[in-house]
Amino acid sequence: MKNEEIIVIEDNETMRLGIVESLRREGYKVQAYESGPQALKDFQFKPVSLAIIDLKMEPMNGIQILEKIKAQCPATEVLMISAYGTVEDAVKAIQLGAADFLTKPFSPDELRIRVKKIVEKIQNEKRIQELIEQNLLLSDEAFSGYEEMIGNSLQIKKVFTLVEQVANTESTVLVQGESGTGKELIARAIHRRSKRAEDPFIKVNCGALNDNLLESELFGHEKGAFTGAIRLKKGRFELADKGTLFLDEIGDVSQAMQVKLLRVLQDGEFERVGGESTLKTDVRIIAATNRDLQKLIREEKFREDLYYRLSIIPINIPPLRDRKEDIPLLVDYFLNKQAGINRQKEKQIEIVGMKLLVDYRWPGNIRELENLIERLVVITVGDRIESGLIASHLNQSLNIATTYEQLPLEKAVESLEKNLIVQALKKANGVKNKAAKYLGIPTSVLYYKMEKYDL
Ligand SMILES: Nc1ncnc2c1ncn2[C@@H]1O[C@H](COP(=O)(O)OP(=O)(O)OP(=O)(O)O)[C@@H](O)[C@H]1O
Ligand SMILES: [Mg+2]
């Protein structure tokens, strides 16, 4: 896995040796240089996967080296490091194509995690590149959609290809993506295309239940295990035997439950709550989350060992705003779907309206888009959905934003978020499921936020 070659360009000897030492210990092939020109001379003849570059150096600084490297070999990933990391430097480096920016001092662990993340990205890209070369990437005309998933962008086709590739394996899959990007849809597609398709697909929303309930949901309980346990109950791990278990919102699981999950993932063994005997289960695990697990790991809220167990095959679904070419397809698809549901002729959207939809940021992603189309169809009497109507729906969120300009960013965001939640709750007459749908977030997240904002 780790035969990626890395170069380190750092003028401070102690620092350089430290980085080299900790990366070699991880099994990477590492070559070190004390200045840019020296490194670039070698790089010319032998490009590498990853370059770790110090920012402040003579005679060439890190940004200049980064530019040269990217010009010679765009595929080489760059991790910038700096002691005086200013925001501008970081932004500049990222704009010029650096994959990440690390501020000194950092621990060997921090370095290891960041490098690992970049190497994973490199290997993923390579895998996809190979598929493209072997012509296995789904061909254009056949795939303006896949299963019931719509999309024709390169980004989403990469996701479909991965689904195709992993479906028939037993590997654990971790689906990551913002809320409403289609994580559950992907999980179901993997199951349907796997050897386990005839056996159950069982879903557990790990974010919606407290520890006790979750434990008994997952592992079941014996009769009399606790007050209210009037009969034996099989857990989802048992029910999903031979099938697929979908652990949704895995990022919301408590530390204590993480330990329990780790065990069953490691050896497929568990006990029912209040039970003595150890049970075995044969399930394929697909987990999903909209949280940044790497960040949770850094904050020590998510176990790294569990993360590595889960993310054998990571599938990242890009947000809708990063694959805008899918928006018109999705709009058409949802208009058509609404027409079917309402048994009406399909309603039309003008080009201007479509452009508004394409330009919008879609924080709630496809779910938000689907909900908006439904709303527009319902309130439009004729065949044509007016562009002005679309603008006013989208502007509701935009206009509110401008009144927050005076506040510091975090406060502004919080205040805006609170307002949007209040509005949604009003519109939904206090029905939280409905409000969550309007906002394009899971109900569990709404509960969490309502508590946070004291609503
Ligand atoms: N590619 C797609 N084509 C058509 N519909 C899609 C696509 N992706 C998602 N959807 C629809 O968008 C909605 C949200 O999808 P899904 O529930 O899978 O998202 P999610 O990522 O699990 O969201 P959350 O994080 O909020 O749980 C669903 O109604 C789903 O059918
Ligand atoms: Mg979901």
C-alpha cells in the first residue's frame, strides 16, 4: 500500500531528519533535500507522488518550488509546512494546488495522518485513472444515470464506478458526503448489486438514538435485561445476518459505543444486552456520515482504529455545487417525477430559471433541490414555472445573509442558521420532521441544533 515516493524539502536539519524518520517508519520511500534547486534538479528526471515543502527557505521559497513542481508534474501532491503560517500563505498555497497546509510545530502523529490522507487520495486517483485507461469508466450516453441515481458529471461517474467496483466485494465501505448528497442511495445501490442482494439490507440511524437504545437496537436484548425488556429482541446485527448493515450517521456515535462497534467489526462477535452467550454474525458493513471524521479524530471524538476499520473503501460524494452540470438533469428528473405523482403534464422551467438553479450553492444538496422543485410545482398553476418565482425562493436565503455582514463570521453563521431554523419550524407548524425536510437536514441534526440554540 505504501510504496509511494515522497520528497521532503526543508532547510532546517532537525526538522528535516524528524520528518524523514517518522515517514520512513511508516514504510514510505523518502528522499530529503535542503533546498529547492537541488530537489528540482532530481524531480525533473524522477517525479514523485508527494512533496512536503517548507515555506520559508532560500534561495527559492516554498511557493516558488510549489509552482515549479506543479508546472512539471500536476499530479504530484504537495503538503506545505510553515512555522509562521499566515492565512494568506495557506490560501495562496492551496490556490496553487497544494493538497494541505501544516503549521509548525506539529506532532509526528499529525504529520502521519495528513500524509496518509493525501496518499489515500493519490491511490484513489490512480485507481480511477487505471479504470479510465481500461475503458471501464461508465460510458457517456449510457449513464446520465445509474440505478435510480441521476448524474453525468465526471465526479459522480467516479462514484458510480466505485460502487460498481466494490459492490461484489465484502469490504467495508464508508460513504462520506454533505447532507442530502445521496449517501443512503449509494449504500442501497451497493447492496442491490452485491451477492448479498437477496438477503436483508438493514439500516440503523446511529445519530437518532441514545446509547442504551442504540446498543439494544444493534445487538438486541434478552428477556428481562432491563425494565421494559419483556421479551427477547434480536438486534440489527443479527437481523442483517448474510446481508448488509447500513450504519447511518456513524460520526454521531459516542465513544463508548465506538468501542463496542470496533469489537463486532473486528471479529463479528457480540452479545445481546443482558446476554451471556457470544453470538456470531456475517454482515457486510456500509457506514455513512456527513461529519468530517478526520477532524473528529483530531479532536479525539472519533477513534482512529474504528475509522480505519470502516474506511477500507472510502466513497466521497461531492456536494452538488461541485458538480453543477448534474443540476439540469436532476431538475428534469424531479419535474418528471412530480408530474407522475400529480398525474399532470410535466412543468417547464425557462433557461433563466434554470441558470438560477445552477448558480445556487445548494447547502442541502439534492434533497434541497428535490424539495424546492416539489414546492415550485405545487404552487405553479400553469405549465410554466416562472423564473421570478424561483428567484424569490432562492433569494429568501440570500437576502437574509446580507444583514449579517457586520458580525464576525461565526456569529453571523450561527445567527443565520438559527433564523432559518425558526422559519422552517414556523412553516412546518412545529412538525420537526417536516421542518428538517425543508432545511434538507436529518431530524436528528435539527434536534441537536434546536438544543444548541435553545429553541
Ligand atoms: N443522484 C441522485 N439522483 C436522484 N436523486 C437523488 C440522487 N442523490 C440523492 N437523491 C435524492 O436526494 C434525497 C437525499 O438522498 P439521501 O437520503 O440518500 O442523502 P443522504 O446523503 O443520506 O442525506 P443525509 O445526510 O441528510 O442523511 C433522496 O430523496 C434521494 O432519493
Ligand atoms: Mg442519509
